[in-house]
Amino acid sequence: MVSMARRLTLRELTDSDGREPASKRFGWRRALLAALLAGLAVSLCLVRVWARTEVVRMGYDLRAAGESQRSLVVERDRLRRELAALKTPERIERLARGKLGMKEPSPAQRYSPR
């Protein structure tokens, strides 16, 4: 079987001005451009995944803060009721008479404006 292929000379492989063909000459530039574009695409995907992860994390933090706020409101209300119970005049009078030994002032001890 006879091969129809022939050997090409260096002159035939290059352009008429002696340079390599444009397809060979810019091959590494195209590869570099493709690598840069791929790197940019991967970077954008990573930023998107990071941003979505942050949104989810913040959602969890927000829910935890809301639960904490609700429990603090309940505690505040309980403390306000307790304070109101401690400030009742009946309780204060009972403590004054029982623990402190206080009694009503006599008419001579009462304040009289001059």
C-alpha cells in the first residue's frame, strides 16, 4: 500500500513571512485565557456557596437570638410581677411591724406643721 502522505518542509509549516501559523502561535494564549476564565468561574461559584452558607448561618443565629429574646421577655415579666408583689403596702407594713418592731406613731409623735 502506497502512502499518499508526503513530508512537509519547515517552510510549508510556517506562514509566508517565516512565522508559525496563528493557530500554533496563539495556542498558549488561548490555553491561558481558558484557564483564567475557568478560575474566574470557580471563584464565582465559591463566592456564591460562601454567601449562601453565611445566609443560612445568619438565619440560625437570628432564630437563636429570637428564642433568647422571648425567654428574656418572659423572665422580665416574671421579675416585674415579683417586684410588684414585694412593693405592696400590706407586705411592707407586715415586715415593718414583724421584723423591725415598728408601730403606729402616737398622736404626740405625729408630724404637725407649725
